[in-house]
Amino acid sequence: MHQFTIEPLLGANMDVAGFNIAFTNSALWMLITAVVLWVFMLGGMKRELVPGRWQMTVETFTGFIDDMLEANVGKEGRKYVPYIFSLFMFILFANLLGLLPLGIVGLHPFTFTSHFTVTGVLAILSFSIVLIVGFWKHGFHFFSLFVPHGTPLPMIPIIFPIELISFLVRPFSLGLRLFVAMMAGHVLLEVLSSFVIDGWNAGAGFGLLVGVPSFLLMIGICALELLVAAIQAYVFALLSSLYINDAENLH
């Protein structure tokens, strides 16, 4: 589990109000992800009459998010494109950068989306937008979200707390899903790599019997992890847009 350990890089003894504010490996890779995202967008905002591949890639991702919001929220969803796009791309790049095989040159990438503290904050951010938009646009009528249309009056005291609890659990489930998926994949790769190393260290026989199948399985798992990295970013963005739809339209 050492790959998930948060280690201070600068200011290990810096405390503010009893909280350590050291610059950690997690913060470093968040910064790297933000820079990569900034460079990605900078290269795709040339607005050439005949767009190049880079510009086409950025426009494709932007159009993808725009279509998703229009399908789930409606025309009102267009104003959320910058947020959902940034959220999607930030998570996607974070997941992909954490899978880079930089260990062969002595640099070990840190997948900060494998920490619930990070995914939880991202989930709370989306949940906060839902609450702010919901109460700003609908006032106390926002509570009607917890009483489905057509609910019989005697059932309201039962349905309302169930719907309310389900609503409040959303940020927890949203952050937990991403955290578990990324952490499980990295743990599995670590276990398989230990089989490869230990198998060959035990001799050629164990290497052929255990090491080779484990290495081949690692290749397949790596390909699967690339898919999971994209799917988890999409699911996070999709669920965030669905929750925003509840705030906008009270469905």
C-alpha cells in the first residue's frame, strides 16, 4: 500500500492553526494534472478555420460534454459546460497520468483520485452547486424534490425522509465510486507485479509457471485500467449533470 502513501515534499513542519500544510506528492500531481489540462486547452483554442488534430480533439471533448448536458439538463445545461468539462478532463487526466509507466525511470506517478479525500471534495463541490442552484432558483419549493409527483398524502411522512437521505448520500456515493475503482485497479496491478518478480526470483520454473501468466494478465489489466480511467471520469461527470438537472428542473 506504499503507492497510496501521501508524503510531504516541501514544508513538512509547516503548520497553520494546528493543520499541516506541507506540499505533498498528492498536491504535486494535482498541479501536474492542472498544468497538463491547461496546456491541452491552450493548444486547442487557436480557432483556426481549418482545425488541426489538437483543436479537433478539444472541440470533440467540448461537444461531447455539451451534448451530455443538453440531453440530461436541457438548454439550461449549457451554462454548466465549463464546470462539467473541467471536472471530466481533470479526473480523466489524473487517472491516466497515474497509469504512466514512469517507474522504469525512477519516477513513480501518484494517482490522487485513489484517495477519498480528493474524490470526496470533488463530489462535495458538485453537490454544493446543486444545493446553491436549487435554493437560488426554486427557494423552499426545492424540497418538493423529495416528494415524488402523485405521492399519496399519508405516504409523504415516509417517502420524504427516504428521499432526503438518498439525496444526502449522493456526494458520498459519487466520491466513493471513483476512489474505489482507481484504488482497486492499482492494488491489483501491484499484486500481479509482485507475482512476476517473486516468481522469477524463485527460479526459472516458477517464473514460467507464475511470472509469465501474471505478466500477460498485467497487460490485459493495464488495458482495462485505461478503459476504467475514462469510464470513471465519464460517470462522475454524468452523475454530476444528472444531479444538476434535479436542481434546475426538480425532476
